[in-house]
Amino acid sequence: MTSPHPPAGHPPIPPRKIGVLLTNLGTPDAPDAKSVKRYLGEFLSDRRVVEIPAIAWQPILRGIILNTRPKKSAHAYGLVWGEDGSPLAAITRRQSQALQGAFGQHVLVDYAMRYGNPPIADRLIAMKDAGCERILIAPLYPQYCAATTATANDRAFAALAGLRWQPAIRTLPPYHDDPAYIGALKDQVESQLAALDFTPDAIVASFHGMPKRTLELGDPYHCHCQKTARLLGEALAPVLGGREVTIAFQSRFGPAKWLGPATDETLAALPGRGVRKVAVIAPGFSADCLETLEELAIRGRESFVAAGGTDFAYLPCLNDGAPGMAMLRTLIRRELLGWIDQDM
């Protein structure tokens, strides 16, 4: 029979634990040009994000983009920055805190960012040092995309490559059509619509855009977004009363052809078609961020009103609210089966 205690003089052994590492895109450390330049340099150098040969792309990035875009982006970040910092980082931190203890006292929950701080590698190694011999990496992207889900996992696997003793690893699958996700969106959107002081003529579901060639190369992202919008529209049918959920894609960048229709063009065209009251949702984002709070809630409103719209509402993401946290507990508990039901 093996002794449960190490021999005398053995280095301390932390109790065996399980780790859950929530991962999201990332954010600058501050809403200033220097911080944004550092962040964009890392983000736009990722070969999963910009699939142009480095020899052609890096001169453009270093010579033009990083010398012109940071100041403009820093201003945009300043419009949404809160007392607790970047909305994306603050919300993801609250999500991880709300999950502490949800799966048992031996399960640690932490968060990390693919770009910026805290880095995925640092938090993964910290979990290993804390005694986590099994770790679930949970990219908080409902729809799978190589430029989001895959690159977050890439960074985690690269960190593991430097470890002599690797923990066992699982990754959270995309959950674009999971009943728990669709149900959480339905509950959230229903309550948000009921709280409005107007009845929208249309609901626009805005997803982050991707170059069209990603679809042609086999990335399932576009299909995942379409299915999410369809399932959500079906779930909301009783309250929509015949109105459809219109899908659109935001955040175009560069001259390449992107998935469409574009969100900004869609919002600007709606008043001309008699749609003067609109509600916008962003079901592809697990937490509000620059793309939702500035691009949609501020600039989207401006373009819609300028085109003749009268009423505009941006409905926040699931964030760390009750429906979203219940969904995360369901999804993560499912992925931990076979681990959390063992005697650690």
C-alpha cells in the first residue's frame, strides 16, 4: 500500500488540484497610444489573425499601421475605459471570480488573455505550480474561429511545450448551438427588450467580422454565426412577433473582402427601409469590449440616427450576469466530468 505522505526531507507537494483557465482576446494595459501600440503589435503579428506572409505584412504593420492607428484606437478605448480598467479584462476577471468554488474546493478558476495581460502562459504555469495536474482551457468564444479559439489554444500548447511535467489538458469546444448558450441568450435578450421604452422594428445580431477567404479555406466561423442567429431567432419567436433576427458582421479591417453584410452599412440602410427603431445584440462576444461598447453602442448609434433612425438600443453581452454565469457553470461542469467526480 502506497504511503499518503512523502518521505522525510522531500520538497513540499501542493495538494492535487484541477484548473479552469478562462481565456479571451485581450486588451491594452491602458487607454494611451503607447499601450495600444504594444497591444496591436502583438495582436496583428499573430499569423492566425493576419494570414499574409510576414515579409509582406510586417513592413506595413511597423511602417504604417502602428504609427497611425494607436492614437485613434486609444481615444476609442478612453471612451469605454472604467474605474476597474478595460471592460473586457474587468468582466472576464469577474466571471472567473464568480466561478470560484462552483466545481468543488479543489478546482481553481483563473483567467488570461491571448494578447496583453495576464498572459496565458503565465497563468497556465501558475496553475501547474499550485498543484493543478489537470487543466481545462476555456476559450470564451461561442463560435469557433482559427483567429480566436485556435490561437488561444496555440498559445497554451506552446507554454506546455516548455514544461518538463505537463498537466493533462482539455479544451472547451465551441458552443454556438448549445442549448445552454441559446437559452442564456434568449433569457437575457427577452428581459432586455422588456426593459426598453420603445419596441424595436428590427433586431440586429452583430458578430465580429472575418476575411471572406477564411470561409473559403474551411473555417466554420461563418456557419457557426449563422446557426446561432437562426436558433436565437427561433427561441425568441414568441416575443419577436414575426420580426427576424438580422445577422451582420462588424470590425472590417484592410482592403480584403470580408464576411457580410457589414454592420455599419446595415444600420445605415435600415431607416431607408422604414426601420427607425432598432436593437442591436452581439452574441459572438462573451464580454462587452471596445467592439461592442464603442463600435456598436456609440458609433453604431450615431450612424443609425444620422441615417434617420429615431430609437437605438445596444443590448449588453451575457457578461457576468445570472444567465451567462449559469451557462458557463453548465458548460464547464460538463467538460470536467470524469475529473471532478474523482477523489483528488
